[in-house]
Amino acid sequence: MKTLKKILVGFLIFLATASSIIFLTGNKHLFKAIATTYLVGKTGPSIDEYDIFENRTVEVGTPQPWNISTNYNKKSNKNLLAEIEKLEPAAFLIVKNDSIIYEEYWDEYNEYSLTNSFSMAKSYIGLLIGIALDEGKINSVDDPVMNYLPQYSDHPELTIKHLLTMSSGINFDESYGNPFGHMAKAYYGKDIEKLNENYTVTETPGETFRYLGGNTIILSFILQKVTGQTISEYMSEKVWKPIGAVNPALWNLDKKEGKEKAYCCFYSNARDFAKIGQLYLNNGLWNNQRIISEDYILESTCPAYYLKDGNGNLVDYYGYQIWSTYYKDLDIFFFRGIKGQYTIVIPDKKLVIVRLGHERSTEFVNNNPSDLYTYIDFALEQ
């Protein structure tokens, strides 16, 4: 009994000491991280946790349901489907010629399920930047960031384009396995604006591509400044309502009435995610209404060939917050999330593909998770 008491006292002392260290070192986000992961049997973020954070609703207008193809779910490649099912999918949807031609859900998920977009949200911020440019709220992608955010006045060389192309030279980190890193603090912390103040330009902007969510967060601050709206309000007014999204979306906030976690954490469903892909496929038009300029769509989906990545390779796979690849003689661009969230657009085939789920491949081909090409192969057979 005495031994048990000693163990219990020792454990309580350890907890108290650890908690004090966490608090004193400014890592209070770890309390939230541990409580919502390890203490509930998880090892990290999941696609189903909007309810553990504060959210802001992205409101809908008049719903515009998808047309359903006469060939709906008539073609399926069993071998490719088996490959798809290895990575714990939640949803897989294909739109061809403006109609849903294939659709499948797994486990408890359906066409109304809200799941995390993760980094697909970065592409939505890029879209909103384009709309703000069209409206004259932003003068040019070549504008210095300091024109909009005075806290960057020491770095007049830093432009909006550098943020869009992930070449800002700011010393953010993107290590999702580091509990003390920028991404962990942004995801579980409660003051994303104050967090970003701890990072600064340490490399020459416009030279090296480094995929860092902090760049997207700064873009969201610019959007809030020039529009006078929250990111969710602007997204609702300029995109979600005009494209006829059927279900309200949710965007995680850092705290109650706080700021959107703009680099991730937009919750919606496969059918409504596909509408943004269709908007890009239509070069910015929705039912003959111009949502965003065609010029910006073309510019944003063109890779930033003038940049080099950390390995010295030309960046032929990333534009303005949007990924791209060349496969089977097709130019393809897509939004991508860390758990295997994809919205894929194949203009030459009039295809939009959405895949949502819990995992993605750990093998990479041409800078992309290899499962990307499985989804493309399946869709090309429709």
C-alpha cells in the first residue's frame, strides 16, 4: 500500500511539474492537444473534431443540388476500388460534364457529413485573395505585404505573391510531429495572430519554395483587413452562396469570436467541396455568373517555375496555394489535405474528383502522395 501511495504521489508531482513547465514556457496549447488526442485514444488530429473547437458558420444561400448523370455509379474498377479502400476513405465523388457520375461513402459518412478539409482550405484562401483583387480591395499580388499589414514594414521586399507561392522566406515550421512547432500551436492554441508575431523573414523572399501554413494565415489577415469581414463571412458572400452550396460549412476558430484557422479546418461534405472544383473547371464562372476572373484562375493554377524548392528543383507543382501535376498527357491541378483530402480538376476531361478520408499514401510520386494517381485513374474510366 505504501508503495502504491509513493507511486501515486510521484505521478501527481510529475503532472504538477509538467503542467508548470508547459504554462511557464508558453506552450499552453499542449493541454488542449493532449486532452483531445492521447486522453481519448488518438495520436493526432482527425477529420471529425469540429466540435472540440469554436467555429464560425459559412452560411448558404439558395441551394443548387447537383445534376445526377444517367450513368451514375454504373462503372467501377474493382482493383482500383480495392486500392482506394486501403486508406480508410470517407467519401469518393466524381463529377463529369457537370453531373455526378460516381459517388460512394464508407462507414457512417454520407453526402451531408461534415469533415475537415485540412490544407484544402489554403486553396480557398487563395481563391478569396483573387476575388479581393478583382474587387480592387487588393491592388496587385506584387504589392508589399506591409501596405496592408504594417507589422511587416521592416521587410518591404515581402509581397502577397510570395505568400501565395509559399516563398516568403519567413521562418515558420511545418513539422506536424513537433508538439512545440508552429502548426501544433496554430491548431490547438488560442491566439493565432499573436503566434504569427513570433516569426519573421529570415531568407530572401521569392527564391525558395517552402510549404508553410503560416503564409496562408498572413493572407487571411490581409483579407480581413481589406474586406472588413471575417474569412467565413467573405467566403459565404463571395463563394458559398453564389455556387449554391447545399449545406452550411464550419470554419474552426482559434477561440470564441476569434480568427479562422485559415490554413486548414474548413468542414464540409464531398458534394459541396466539388462545387469549388467545378468553379475552377469553369474558369471562374457559375451559371454564367462571374465569381472570379479567368485571368486569376489561370495564373493561380500555373506552377511557379521560377522558384526552386529546398532540394534545388524547379517548382513545377505549385501555384497560388494550389498543387498541380502532369499525368497521362493531362494538365491537372488540385487542392490537397494532409489526411488524404483532395479536390482534383482535370480540365481536358471535364472532371472534378473529391476524395475525403482518414489517411493518404506515405509514398510520393512527383512531389505528390501516390494515392492521388489512383483516384485520377479511377475517374478517367468513367
